[in-house]
Amino acid sequence: MTKIELRPKLVFDYFAEINKIPRPSGHEEKMMAYLQDFARRHNLECRLDETGNVLIRKPATKGYENRKTTVLQSHMDMVCEKIAGLDFDFSKDAIQTKVEGEWMTAQGTTLGADDGIGGAIQLAVLADDTLEHGPLECLFTRSEETSLVGASNLDPHLLKGEYLINLDSEDEGQIFISCAGGGNTRAYFDVDYEAAPKDSFFFKLQVKGLVGGHSGDDIQKKRANSNILLARLMYRFMKKFDMCVADIQSGGLHNAIPRDGYAVCAVPMKYKEDLRVEFNVMTAEFEEEYSVTEKNMQFVLESTDAADRVFTSDLTGRLLRAVLGVQNGVLATSQDIPDFVETSTNLASVKLIDGKIKVSTMQRSNLTSKRLATLDAVSAVFELAGADVEVNNGYPGWYLDPNSEFLKLAVAAYERLFKKSPEVKAIHAGLECGLFSEKYPNMDMVSIGPTLRGVHSPDERLLIPTVQMVWDHVLEILKNIPEK
Ligand SMILES: [Zn+2]
């Protein structure tokens, strides 16, 4: 088998250089120094903002001086994951790449193509004096992988450009034009106890084996939420059998769809059999409701040791009513892109921790007003239930503008090159572009990139031929930037 060529050579050469430079999130100093040195060697203007984001400017090529300024952007840092037992130090060792068929991977570590390949495209554009383009700004941000630190703190006066190409997408042939903003709502219930009633049947109620997933990317996949199934059972038991509760531990991370949970509860002994019947009926209904999406869902009701004390019935009532009453899942889809999730909320966890019951939720929307409205709606329900509510408005989304001038330009360039149309998409999760749009409200942006798979894991791989395609696309866009 003939070995695939790494083209464009200049891009892959720079990718190899970048992969020699350690760049875990929060420790990009060596990368910052490399970029400053690169600018010096190429006689290019270089600026650093206070956060350490690096900007390198390249003047227009002859005849393109009147064009609008375009920003090319990538992030400097990479996720550092390796296979168990591998002797590799991300703070000093170079990534070792290998080629398998059409794919480039690393030997036991993340490849760093997220987003090193974006950076390599920028450096190649800066270094190559044969290209045709207007004034360029290449922005390299810090610590994208740890809550978008560089983009969040980007100096709002650093960029002069009117258009921006974010090079951090993972599917060649797709152009992203919008992302979601995200915020959190946490509710805290003070826990008051009363003595456990005599002659009670204590049981542990468990939901487990759910698929779960990312609370943005997977929220429309019709998967079950363990907190809600648990609360549905508990609410019914409370109403029918006078149930009381001694403990609840359900769900996990704020940005994950919860997969499991349990509660320790009690009902008067006389209801023990009826409880079992109701449990069997309801769980059979749940299996019916999720027969397609949840194949391994399990429910357990088993007797357990009696507790000395239980939550007051007032607290149990307020908690279960709030958890059942609060919205969850997809709340709205886009007016512009069919079936695209615009607004969602995730009931992530309900846990007794340090004498309080903490309920953690996350709200997302591509529209700022809807994100804030959803934060309000979730807060309001928990306030009604008498909880203390803590709201974090979070980070902004990137507003979807289907009439974007730059999008039209990018689509036309793609069609000219490849004789087919790219997919125009929005993402229901955060991207740096959301933060750029907050600091530079008039910036017209698209996000593209070569095809990557298995990102953030040692399986990360780059589809080599798509690098040439993205390179050609970027150059075709740059050639066609309109005049000021
Ligand atoms: Zn990335």
C-alpha cells in the first residue's frame, strides 16, 4: 500500500512543530513563546493580551490592501489523555504521531489536532508569501478546553477584523454558524428531620443503567433522566402510601444527563405489598416509554435497615413537587434550522450533602434572552418550593444569523471548489465564538475544520485528506473577502 502524502506539506510541517511543544490547558507558556518567536522570525507584528492570548498580524498581499480584515483563530491548548500505563509526560514530551491509512493518530496519547491542526493552518498562512489575501489577524487563544478561559478574557480591543474563521470544528464539509450559551441554577433545601415513624417498611429505591450523555449534544436524544424517574416513583408513593424519605443521592455532573440514583424511603408496614405492586406497574410503564432509547435501564426496590430519622413531610413534599414540576429536556427548537435544539435544561443531580439537599441544573440556549428566561423559570420553581437558589448566568451563545454575509461567502467558496454544498449547522454546546460575539458584537463568523474523531481521548485521529480541503477552503474564502 502506498503511503498517503501529508499535504499541504507546510501545514503538516507546522503541525509536527506544534506537537513538539507541551501545551496542556493552563500551561501554554512554551506555545506562547514559540508564537512570539515565529512572528519575530517572519517580521510580523505580534501582540499578547493580559491573559496570554497571542495575536499575529500579517499585512495584505499586493492588490488586496482594501479588503476587510479577516481573523483566523484556533486555541493553543490540548486535552492531555493517555492510555493507562504509558510512560509519557505531557509537560515535556513531544506527541509521537503515526499514519494508519488515511488517518493520523498519536502513539497512546491524544493527538492534539484539536486544535493544533487549526494552529498549523494559521502558521502556514502566515509563513506562505505566495498566497492572496487582505489584511490578516491570527489569534491563538489559551485554555479553551478548561471553560474557554482565553476567549472569556480576550481583550475587547485586540482585534480589528470584521470576519472571523474559527478553526476548531471537527467535520470537514460542515460550517458552524451558532453555538449555545450555558448557565447553571442550583437549589439548596435546608434539611429538617423528624423521628422515623414506628412500624415502617424501609426500602432502597434505585434507578440505574441509563445511557446518559452530554447535556447539550445529547439532550434531544429522548433518553431518560434518572432523577426524574426516581422522583416520579417517589411522588406517587408519597401520595398513595404516605412515604417518607431518609436519603437521596441521584445524578452526577452538571453537564451530564443523569444515569443513576437512589433514595432511602419508608412506608407504613401495611402498604408493603401495595408498594411493590405500584412499583412493578410504574417501572413497566417506564420501560415502555423508553423501549427504544434505554435498553439497559434497571429498577430496584429492596428492603434496607431502618433509619432513626427522616425528612419532615413538609420538606419531602416541597422537594418532590419542585423536582417533578421543573422543566427538563428540550424546551424549544430553532426557527431557522429544522430540528435544531435552541433551548434546553438538564436536571443534573439531587443529593443530600452536608445537611442540605442540593439540586443542580444546567440551562442552554443559542439565544441569550431564552437562556436567561430558562434560568429564571427554573429558579422560580425552586423558589416556590422554599429553596435557596444560586444562579450562574454563565457564558453567552453565538447568535444564529442565517443571513450572515460571511456565511454566504464561505458557502459560495466551498461550492466553487468542491461542486457540492456544505452543511450549515449550529451546535447546542459552547464554542469560543459565543464569547467573541459578546466582545465583538459585529464580528461575522464561521467555524470549520478538518475531520477529527475520538477527540479528548487517546483515540483522537485526523482524516488527512480533509486538511487539504480545509486549507483550500480557507484560501478561497480569503481571496474573496470584499473591499472595505
Ligand atoms: Zn478544540
